[in-house]
Amino acid sequence: MLGGVVLLLCELRFEHREVLGETWRSWIPLIYAAVTLLGGLVALLRWEGKGRRVLAMLFGAGIVVGLLGFWFHTDGHLVTGLRNVLLAWRVPLGQDGGIKMGSQPPALAPLAFCGLGFLGLLVCAAPAAKGSAASE
């Protein structure tokens, strides 16, 4: 899961390269990913103690970050943003449908944090293994 956070951090640094100087909002996913990566590494070392709970909170925060990003990427018009993405299926191949590439942020891209967050929560919520079959 933390490997996914590393990939998102690298991809976001590239994709947000222009807007990082324009608005504070573009820093939210980068800061979240860096904190989750560092905190997650420490939490893994203390997995049996409070590490699992800390990691679950970090992944839960990822869901919030993803939903905030969806809000920001659509300027608060969630349904319109979703509709525009779905309407792309009606645009003939090789055409832009009247929307220039890079003219608006990708509406659904921030939801990758939601997916990673949900998966991370599932891993953290899974019951601890009682022992392997080889040891029984």
C-alpha cells in the first residue's frame, strides 16, 4: 500500500508542477502523501502496537484527501465533472470533444486516493494471523 503512496507522490509532483505556484490547494495531496509515507513506515515498525491504528487513520485521511481533490478538480460541481467524464464516451476517436487537453484538471484523478485509502483500511482492519499452517 505504501508503494502506491510513493507512486502517487511521484506522479502528483509531476502533474501538479505548474499549479504548485498558483494555489495552496495543489499542495494538499503532496503533503498528505509525504506524511503518509513517513508515518506509514514508522507505523509498520510498530504494527502489533498502535501502528495498525495509526496506519488506518492515515489511509482514512486519504479518502478525505481524495474527496477534497474531486471537489477542487470540479470546482464544486461534482455531477457536472462526472457527466463530462462520461460524455467522453460519445466523442469520436481522435477528437477532443471541444475540450482542449490540459484546460481543466482531471475530475476523477483525485479519487485514486479514495481507492488507496479504502484498500489500506481493509488491510489494517483484517484480523491478525493466528499462525501459519506450517507451524501447526
